[in-house]
Amino acid sequence: MTLVYPLESLSAHPNRLSPNYKSTVKRSPQKPLVLLRHTLSELTGPIYGHDTVRANDFDLTTQHSGEPLGERIIVHGHVLDEDGRGVPNVLVEIWQANACGRYIHVWDQHPAPLDPNFTGAGRAVSDSTGYYKFITVKPGAYPWGNHHNAWRPAHIHFSVFGHSFISRLVTQMYFPGDPLFEFDPIFNSVPDEKARMRMVSNFDLENTQPDWALCYRFNIVLRGRSATPMETK
């Protein structure tokens, strides 16, 4: 599987330079890109598959000796191509802040508590229909220093791998109705409003488990006019 975009979908993805998102000013190339020829190892490996994912990697609430704090949720959906067909055997990875909006990372010094029972990372492989599922806790909003009183909306990072390292797509999943959407330069770096809303999950009452966990559906469309915005440009 090769993860590429047709030209008609490129306007739906974030601009490389988004001045309101200050770090893009430093990260955006100021000169033409130098294209390097891919070697055989880049095109064919590493190979990702079922043998690289452990049985409980999809459940971020059972990876430690105790349960993490916060609101337990289910996040599921399908990885789809431009025609709505499920894409099987795709490695889907997620990473996120804990329920207090804190990452386990040396650069994250947000004065919110760490959770010894929550690492914030999970992996799953899509089945024959393209379906994936994670169990986790709802992440909290957190300050990020981009501008005065800057807070990121609650979100989960998604990475989707094809069959080689260079066939990787990265996006973010948000939760419906977040009041921080209009203030977030990262969310708004996607210029098209309809495309932005494809990063927002849908509350899924049908698959919510009574007395246990709310459920959110997030389908990832790899290509085409309905593609999920990705960090590729």
C-alpha cells in the first residue's frame, strides 16, 4: 500500500507555513527542497504487521499495574481509501496527553500531575475491513506557549503506516464541541472548514458501553476529496 495524495486533495491539508502557529515559521523551508533518491531499504522496510503489535497494545488502560485516572473512552473507526473501501493490515499508532493534559516527556513541564498508570501510547493493526479500535482515557487540554493564554483542544495524535517507513501519515483527532477550536492555530492551519471538521470525531452512542465507557468514531480517509487532513506538506 502506498499512501499518496492526488492533487485535488492537497488544499485540505495544513499549510507548511502557518504564521499564527509560531514554530512553523522556524520549521518551514525557506529554499527549494532538495530531493534525495529513496534507497531499497526505505522503499521496502521496515515491514509492519501483526507480529509487531502485542495483544494489549490497543488498550491504554491495561498497560500498567493499575487503572489510569480519567474518563475511560473507546475510539474506533475504519481506515478507508478514496472510494470508501477499508484498507486492511495498516499499523495505526496513537499518542496523547493524560486526563490532566500532561505528556510523559522531559519537555512537558506543565504543572499538572503525571499518571503512573498511563503512558499515553497505543498500537493496533486494522483488520480485513480496515477496522481499528482503542480503549483509552479522554485527554485533557494543556497550555502550549504559542501565544498569550494558549491552550490546545483535547486531541489524540494518530499515525498510519503503510508497508514501509516512508508511507506514514500523521493527523490529530479532536472531540466534538470543543470550545477551544476557534482559538487553536494548529486546528485552524487547515484552510478548508469542511476539511477541518474531518479531524473531529463523532460521538457514537450505539457503541457506547453502558456503565463503562463513552465511544467516539473516527474514520481515517487516506486519499481523495474526502481525505482526512494530514501533516504531510
